Amino acid sequence: MIDHLSIQVDDFDAASSFYDAVLEPLGYRRVMDFPGAIGYGSEFPGFWIGTATDPIPNRQTHIAFHAKDRAAVDAFQAAAVAAGAEVLHEARLWPEYHPGYYGAFVRDPDGNNVEAVHHTFG
């Protein structure tokens, strides 16, 4: 189980604006805010962004956020587009993962592959 995930970002203002926009439709918000670091979640921070502290070039990371329903996935994609994000894969069913896997994939300001996904089983 993952307790929390943190990524370093090159442009803190661009990243915080992006994540503020795309996480809101999924029901997540800033729950902790420090100079150079923000923790997002519903009650406790499960996802953090922080100002890059080392010169290692950015490597693409894949981050998938849980969405409560398909409408939230669609709203995530719309918020990402409004924030200027590249859409990697439009919101759709991905039966190759499992029959009820509905996800959208976008690129954040640092080049990471960010997804919102809703799982329907049964």
C-alpha cells in the first residue's frame, strides 16, 4: 500500500496551478501548504509536489488518481485541457486493463503522465 507520493517540479507555480485545477474535479484539494511544497488529498495529503532540489533531469512518472465516477474523469480531462495540458489519451474505456477501466491521461507541466481513472466491476 502507498501512504503518499511526492514528485519534484521545475516550475512550482505552473505545477501548483495545474494540480489545483485537475484534482478539484476528483474531490481532492490542498490539505497542507508549505513554502516550496503542497500536499493534496481529501483529509490527509497523499500526493505532494515540491520544488526540484537536485539537477537530475526530469524523468517521466506515471501518476493515477482515483475518480469517483466517469463524470469525474471527464471533468479532470476538461480541467487539464483548460490548464493547457497535452492530452495523451482521451477519456475512454480501456478493456485491455479490465472491462470497467475508464481513464484519461494528460501531461503535466513537468512532462509527467497523469491519469484519472474510475473502476467499474461486476
